[in-house]
Amino acid sequence: MLIEKGVITNQTDLTNHPFEMILLNKNHLDQIKELQSTVIEGLKDKTLCVYLTDEELVEILETSGLAVGVLVAEKLVAFFSVLYPGAREDNLGLDIGLSKGQLMKVAHMESAFIHPDFRGNHLEERMINHLLASAKHDIEWRYLLATVSPYNYPSVKAALGANTVIVDLKFKYNNYWRYIFFQDNQNLISVDDSDTVPVLNTDLDKQLELLKQGYLGLKVAKSEEGFYIHYGKKR
């Protein structure tokens, strides 16, 4: 199913290429696995992303999720997915204290994988917007959650752009620090952004202190030092 088409730029040689964004299925599994490997192997810090296992990919593509991809000349150059974890033990709703009934209405935003040649085309934000719009018609989910490394600026920016807020910071996935992003689509979290507290992304102690005090992360801004998360109080 075609979702969007247009032109994107190869950032390596600055050539423009037609692309198609489509809903993916199990026939794209090998291309997804190849793209995951290419992206993670090219990272200086390989803790920024976590592989989706073959089992998770099949689950997303066949039974419990949705995935979109960007194709250039029929080659997959970007991939993003949503998983409906249900009763799985890794349902992120458990991290924030959702009840058993609420867990069945959770959707996870999974990691986005974009080929290094095609970064800088805002593909992550575009895929998220399209996929969440499609997912709303797929199941009756209410709670949107995601985890992102505090050192992964593009994914932090994309998650906040999807109308989620940072509600926690904790060890996940073999003791890697991860923000937990959350939004309740039936009772949107409203945060006072008139008097925010900016904190450098690497200052984890300060962020943990603010989160403990009831602050939520709601905006991100790049700086020469890295990037700042702006925390505000819930209204």
C-alpha cells in the first residue's frame, strides 16, 4: 500500500532520488534485517539502538503491529514500526504502573532505522506521523509508549514530535539508559511550558531528580554541548 511518494537526497553524494513510502509485510523481512544490520554496524555508539529480533519482526509484520518503509529503487532505506505488546512481559506500560486492563491498550513506537546515506530527510518524523495515523484505525489502542537513548537526538526529537512526553529515565535492555515516552490519547497530558527547566541530556542525575519531583520532559533543543531537554510541571 502506497502511503507517500516524492524525492529525497542522498547525503553522501547529494544526488536526488524518487522514493515511495509503503506499508510493509513479511515479504520485506530480509530487507528489514539487512537495513538494521547496516545501521547498527555503522554506529559509533552501538547502544543507541536495539535490534528487533526475527521473532519481533514477524510479530509486527504478521499479527501484532504495523510497519512502514521507504524504498529507493526498490531498496529499503528506512523502516519504522509500531508493536501492540498485549500481555508480553516487556510491555512498557508495566514500567509506568498501568493496570492489567490498560496494558492491552498499549502501542509501542519501536526504533527507527534509516540508512546513513539518507539521513537528514526528516524520514523518521514522516514515518511516525503516517504510521500513527494508520495505527489508530488498526486497533483500539490508547497508550503510546517508547524508549529512546538520552544520547540519540534525532529519535528524542521525533518521539517528542509525536506528542509524547518523557515520564521516566531508567535502565533498560542490558542496563542501557533510556527515556520512557508516554501519551494517553484519551486524556492528553498537559504540561506547563511557560517556565521550563533546561537540562543537558548528559546530566542524568539532574533529570532523575526533576522526574522524581513530577516534572516531565516536553521539548528538546540542540546546543554546542549536545542538546537540552526542557522539563515542565504537569498542569
